[in-house]
Amino acid sequence: MPTIKTIIFDFGDVFINLDKQGAMQNALDLFEVEELPEELIAVNTLYEQGLISSEEFIDFYTENFPKLSRQTIIEAWNCILKDFPEERLAFLQKLKKEHHYQLILLSNTNELHIDWIKKQIPFYTEFKSCFDQFYLSHEIQLRKPNHDIYQFVLNENHLEAKNCLFIDDTKENTDAASALGIHVWNIDETKEDVKDLFFIKSDLF
């Protein structure tokens, strides 16, 4: 049986609920396209990796879609973010209090989303304080599923992959971590909940 010493968590659809399909449909309707052009996907990725600023990101959209206001762009971008069930915070706080595991957050996210979360989620500070390390892609300028982001976490914290569990809702991300020898849980947010970790992944603990 593996010895898990560090648990690395994703944020979206692990702690905070997302509406990926709804947000995508909203974007397609707003931009009057049938699928997102490669250029938009590339800009979104640059922004998530912190390689362009929020100002540059919003300017790009207002220049390409002049009918849309800055506020409309921001609201469309943030509409993917939903609720954060408090029982998940309680689960995390219990984990932190027990001190059995090093806890790390590793999230592909961006400044506009974090700003929204800070305003809308009243316990964001308590949430953040549960983690020993809190890595957001736009701050470290690395992005999942690129292998360098996982290697960064391992190196920065002097971790052995075999002692780590990584939890993420995107299979591409867990596959990349698994390739480095990290234990993974590709959580299915439609029927699984992170607070049931020790029941669902009992084979690892």
C-alpha cells in the first residue's frame, strides 16, 4: 500500500462548483459563433498562465467584439463560477487540524476568477489558510497538464511522486501527473465529492 504524505488538490469542480457547459454555451451565444476560434482559446490560455494581464485580456475581447462592454466580458468570463459547499471546507479544515498530510492547492485559474471568488465566497481566506502551499497558474506562470507544473510542485516541496495524491476533475491533468508517478484521483464531479476521499480512495490510505 502506498504511503501518501501529500495531497494535491485542484480547485474548480473539486471545491468550488463550475458550470463549464453553461459558460461555454453563454460564450458561443455572446460571440455569435458555433465553436470557440483557436485565437480565443490561445488568449484564454495565455491569460490563465499569467502571460497577459487582465487589462490586456479584456482589451483583446472588447477590440474583437466591440458591441460588448467590458462588464459584459467580465460577467461572461466569470459565469462559470458557482457555489462552494461549506461541507467541503469543513472536510478540509478537519484534514488540516489532524496534520496527517501536507496539503497543496494546484489550480489553473486567473486573476478575474480569483477576484470574483474573494468577493463572493465569504470563507475564501479560511479556505486558503488550510493549505501549506497555494499554487495558482497565473501566479506561477505554469499550467496543467504541462509536466513542468507538476515537477515544479515536487521540486519546490522536496516531494517524492510516489508519496503524493493529486485530485483533479480533468482526465488530461490526472494523466499527466500519473505519468510522473503521482497517485491520482480523476474525480467525477457529477457523482463524487472530495469530502468522501477516504471512502472512495480507501485503497490509498
